[in-house]
Amino acid sequence: MVLEVLEDDFCSVDGVGVDFANESGVIPVEFKVVVLPDPVEEKIGSIHVPDTVRDRMKHRTVKATLVMAGGNAFEDWHPPIPQNGDRVYVAVGAGIIHEGPDGREYRIVNDKDVVGILTLE
């Protein structure tokens, strides 16, 4: 599998263009994947959530969008295999958080930390 980054951070895998932009500023390697976790709410109902609680909640976020997978990610998986742009569940507390140049916080996790593909939302 040959992974290339083309203009505007669009990707090519084995010469086939992928129409999902990677704006994270990170190209994952080996078995790593970059996901964009769902944002944490600032309010729950009419109650404002303090910053310290929101920081803890963002580490527990489990729904995310798969942004890009490393060259060996998912190679030993059987179908269905998540694709860039898929909505996925990620293991709680997995990986590291990276702030991208676009100001959003991405998470870099192992492919085994992707525990499911969301099909209905």
C-alpha cells in the first residue's frame, strides 16, 4: 500500500484518490489512525459545564470521524473495514490528542482502538 499526500492535503492510496481531506497536520504511520472526536457540549440542558469537566469529557469521547489511516492500519482486519470519513467508535481514553493547524483537536490512536463503525445516526 502506497500512501501519498496530494495538493490541499487530499490523499492517494495506491494511486487512487481519496476525497476526504486530512486537515489535522498529521500523517499517521504504521498501525495508527487519526480521528476527529465529536465536540464536547458546553452546556447540558441549561447547566454550563466547567472547563475542567469538559477537559475530562473530551478524553472520554468515543464517537469520532476517521480522518486518515496509516499504511498498515486495518491490514489484518476482515470486512467491514473503516474508510476515511466513516463515523466510528473509539476506545475510551485511547491515543493522544493533537491540536491541528485548523484549531480542532484530533486524536491519534492504534487501529485496534477503533472498536466499531457507526452505520445509523
